[in-house]
Amino acid sequence: MNAALARGLGGGVLLLVLWEAVVRLAAIPPWILPPPSGIVATTWSARGPLLDAGAMTLFEAVTGYGIGAVLGLVLAMLLALATPVRKLVLPMVVVVNSVPVAAYAPLALLWFGTGALSKVVMVAFIVGFTVFLNALDGLLRVDPAAVALLRSFGAGPLGVLWRLRLPTALPAIMVGMRVSTVRSMIVAIVTEMLGSQKGLGWTIFEAVLQIDFLRVWAAILVASLISLGCFAAVSALERRVVFWR
Amino acid sequence: MTDAADQLDQLLTVGEAPAARAKLQLNGVSRRFGAVQALAKVDLGIAEGEFVTLIGPSGCGKSTLFNIVAGLLEADTGGEVLLDGAATSLLGKVAFMPQRDLLLPWRNVLDNAILAAEVEGRPKRAARETARAMAADFGLKGFEDHYPQQLSGGMRQRVALMRTFMFDRDLMLLDEPFGALDALTRAMMQRWLLDIWSRYRRTILFITHDIDEAIFLGDRVVVMSARPGSIKLERRVELPRPRDPALLTTPAFNAIKRELLDAVEEESMKTFAAGAA
């Protein structure tokens, strides 16, 4: 275990101990802030439904993430090749992207229903934009001298894309994919809160209506753990793919 | 000739009888960028197997000339660029090495060396075998699997040169390949390049700022004028080969150097005056 990880874990444990102590000593009522021990106990006793809800949300997030990442990357590569189209399309993309995602959620529910599809579409939308913008930036930020070198070897636009632009853009693409992991969970949960019968977002919404704040916290705990797991997986992938940095 | 060079020639050379004819011929090549006349009627011929070095004041249009010969830039109409006597597109026909090594950090030494071969569609495995056999000639034995960021400046430059040699074209364009190296490494690389050149037999056009380097390496030194660039002077270097560093202090070497210095100085002053005006 490295020192940074050890310090991070130590800090986390310290925070939990403090949290527990403050809640108990100040006798804070559980609907304001429950103690960590209570959250863990509730999570354990409600593990069945929470795991089902977590699996649903994870499915939506991962499916949307996969679709969005692939579409974003493919679109970025196409626009990197077609300069005139890019100059036409890019301003519109930036405008659409600057509207907060949650604002589109009711439309997604209207068009795609309250099932998993609307969440998958919303996640794919936000992940797609993030990966697209990062990838395009990376694909265009190549050394012109390196492009000239490949052209002197007889490489065409596709050869330059494959052998130079794509590898050059990998660090930027991976940053976009890392940032997207957390966003995909957020968007899946928020869309669930606005309309669904399943998932962690729905669990949180329902528990709030029932004034069951321990269950709210339990769902948040599960969502955080899933999010952390996805983030760690993509970070590990990033270190493998971008090995030269 | 070494085994590796032999093997490479067998694998790659397109089989053409060498003759003392012009490999590259520039006739009245000009280039204008908006209001700036970068090149004005450049006439230059390079014979097959010849090592020509080119010096000139900074901003004299050397890079423009190089980009035209590499096929990356079109010359203005009126002039002609002939490769083997024919006016064809030069893109993909000249082995071009830019000033910076431009090694790709995600490729190891071998895979950087075979980049051009890969672009040409040669099978990777065969190209890697050729590169592996050449590594010793380029002082890279034992470093085949290293990544560029693990190499010294001199080694990186040798990888870039190996990449250029593996792009098996009769004409090589080297743009100040040793400009960024320290003096000692540079002197070693110059001798090494001559050695490699004598074994792989290529026609070379070599840009440099360094007059000693130009004389030490070249069969002929070409001096460019201040902008708009044209050929101011051509000087044959009749010093015997193989050349060794002791040559740099001989009277014959110094006589050529004085002649070239005068020409370069005159052109540099013009550039300087134009900048001050």
C-alpha cells in the first residue's frame, strides 16, 4: 500500500470516528444526521432491496456509459477528419452541452418512458458529450511537424488519425472517460428520482417520502461505493492505456 | 558493407543501377508566401550517392526548400523539381528527417524505427526483424525495447535516423539532425553518420548552421543567400574519405572554411541589416 492511499484511508477513518462521536455526544436526531454505525446497520439489514436497486442503477449507468463513450469517440474521430463539418457543428455542440443535463431529464422521461431506457439515454448523452469534447480536443492537438513527418512517409488522413492522432489523444480521452464515470452515476440517479419504479434514485426518493432517513443514507452509501468502484476501474484502465505518461 | 545493410538492401531496394546522374534537380524553384518571397529561383542538382550540405543565414528559406523537396509544400509555378529526371509528387518518395526527433512516446525503439515501413503497409513482424538487425549499426543494440523517454538525446537522434534509413528511399533529407546535441556527442554522431552513409549508400541533402559540420560531412557545400533564398555559392570539398577529426585543423580544411565563412557572413549581414531596417 502506498503512502498516499494510507493517508487517505486514515483520514476517512478519522472522519467517521468524529462523525459518530459528534452525533452521539450532541444527541443529534437521526433525521438530521444519523451516526455511521446506524447507516451501516441499516444498509446491512436492507441489503437485498438495496443490492437490487444498486444493480439496476449500475446497469443503466454502465450501459449508457458504454454507448456514450463509443458514440463520443466515433463522432470525434469523424469530425477530426472533416474540418468543414466540424466548424459548422462544433458551436452547436457547445451550446447544447452548456445546458445543465438535469434540465433534459423530463424530456427523456416523456420520450423514452419511466423504464431503464430513459436513464440509459440520459447517461449516454452526458458521457457522450464529455468524451466527445475531450477526444476532439486531443485529436486536434497534435504536433504539426509530426503530421508532416507521417505525410512525408506517404500516410493519408486515416493513417495520420490511426498512428498519430488517436494515440496522442488517448490521455485526453481517458481523462474524459474518468470524469464521466461519476457523472454517469449522478445522471442515472437524478433521472430515477424524477421518474422510475426502480434503482437507487427511486429508493432515495421513496425513503424521503416515508421519512426513512436511515434508508436514504444507506442508498447514498451504496451509490457511493458503486461510484468509487467504477472510478477505480477506469483509473486502472487509464494507467494501463496511457503507460508512457 | 555489414550484414544488416546487406539484408536491408536485399529486402528493400527496388533494384536500380547507380549511375552518375542527377538524383534531384531543382530548376528555378521559387516560393512566395503572401508578400514574402521565401525562395527565388533556386537551381540545385544533387548527383546519385552524393552528400550535399546546405548552409545559410537563419530565415533564408531553408525550411521552405526542404518542405518542397519533401513534397510537403508546392513550389510556385515556373520552377521544376525533378526526382530521377521526372517531375512527380515527392510525397512518400524522399526520406525526410525533421529537426526534432519526433519519436512517438507510446512506441519503443523498434516500433519507432519501423513507423515509415508500417505506413507503407509492410508486415510489422518482418519490419521489426529488419530493424533488430540494424540496431547494432545505429548503436542501439540492447535498447530495442526501450521507450524514447528512457533514451539520451544522442540515442533518440539515432532512432530517428534509423527510422529515416528504414524508409528506404534513395534520397535523404536531414534538417539539422544534430543541432540540439552537445559538441562531443555531435562530433561522434557526424563520424558515425559518415560511416553509416558509406555502408548504406544514399544520396543525402543535409541542412546545418555549422560550417565545420558542413565541410566535414559534405562532398559539396551549398551556401544559400539571405531572403529571398537562392544558391549563392557551391563549393566542392575535395578532402579525402574516410574523414577523421584531425581533418578539422588542416590548412586545406581551413581554406575552404574561410571561403565559406566569407560568403555566409555576407549573407548574415544582409539578413541582420534587413531586420534592423
